Amino acid sequence: MRIRAALPALVGAVALTGTFLSTPAQAAGRVYIYQVYYDSPGSDSGSNTSLNAEWVRIKNSTSSTVALRNWKIKDKTGYTYTFGNVTIGPGKTKKVHTGKGTNTAYDKYWGRSWYVWNNTGDTAYLYKPSGAKADDCTWGSSGDYRYC
């Protein structure tokens, strides 16, 4: 008798919260901006070493490998990095450096010859291939990096 009385309350709570409407991937996690290092050490000389010390790290907190093909990282100005045929494993991260370099499984290179992220404050955006915003991370003028 107690179970029958509790069942309508449980169904009502699920309807209000949408718990049963979540997909397993949503319940397990997401792909998001984990950290941005926007002020590379030393003076902003524009050297490739300095440019590559400026980066964005994304993380996959889902329990599945996610294909990043055509995912995009953008700043407020509209500078855009588009992932190629890349996957990110469950619990793993990928780092996108501003400058030039040889892509590896972990490190990707934007190939730019000048900085993207403003030291005085900016926002990094992560977009899915559909154009839907997956995440963003904003910072002000203090510090060199931000965990998002």
C-alpha cells in the first residue's frame, strides 16, 4: 500500500525535473572548456614559443569517446579553430595551442602568427558541429590562466 501511494509522487517529481528525459550522455558528462592559459609567460613577443604558451584545454567528462570533427573554438572577435578528424576519449583532454606546431594525439596547433586571447579579458567559446554552443569561459584582467 505504501508503494502505491508513493508512486504518483515519484512520477510527478520525475515529470517536474525531467530526470527520465535526460540522455545517458547528458547524465554521464559533457565536453567542455576545462582551462584557458591566455597570458603566456614573459613579454608578448609574438615568437612561436610564446604563442604556443597560450592555449585552451577541453575535457570530455562523458563515459564515451566523442568525435570532435567540425567542433569549433572561438573568441569574442570571431577567430576560429576547427577540429579535424579528431576524437577525445572518456575523461581525456585536448590542448589547442595558438601558434604553429606538429599535431599530436594530445596537442593541436591553431597555426596563428599572433595571439588570440586578450590578457585584459576575453571569452572562449566551444561549439558543436551543429552550431550549438557547448560551453564558454570568461575571464578578466587578473592572472594568467583560468580553470573554467
